[in-house]
Amino acid sequence: MWTIAIFGLATGVLFDVLVGLVGSRRNIGFGWAFILSALFTPLVGLIVVLISDPLPAGAEPKYGCLGRTFGCLGAALLVFIVAAMMLAAISLLLPIA
């Protein structure tokens, strides 16, 4: 049961980060796209991102301080969840003495 919850959380964070990356090329920016998709759902966040205006041609992506912070926290959380899943799988394979 915990494995399903951990896997769901990991995929949710991954989708939130992907929506944030899409938002970094729009006026909304990475941070707000990430927060919206984390608060609601990645689908709602993606719809809001796609409604916002794209950045002008040649403009740098908008990650911002907030975006970098949440991106780093999301990546760290994803690494932590994957490590926990691997430890859980290893503990299931080891015989109980």
C-alpha cells in the first residue's frame, strides 16, 4: 500500500516539474506553473500554462528564484522517493531471519 502512495507522489512531483518547465517558456514562469500544478493537479496547471502568453522570440526562460527553489525541492523529493522505493524493494528481497 505504501509503495502505491509513494509511486503516486513521485509521479505527481515529476508531472509538476514538467508543467513548470513548460511554464518557464511562458509569461507565467516556472515557479507559478509549479505551484499551480502542485496545489490543484498537473492537468489544471498545464491548462493555465497553455492559456498564458508565450515569451517573445529569443527571450530567456523564466525560472526565477521561486522556480529554482521549488525545482530543487521537487528534484530532491523525487530522489528521496526513488531511494525509499529502492530500499523497500531491497528489503522485500532479503530473507527475514
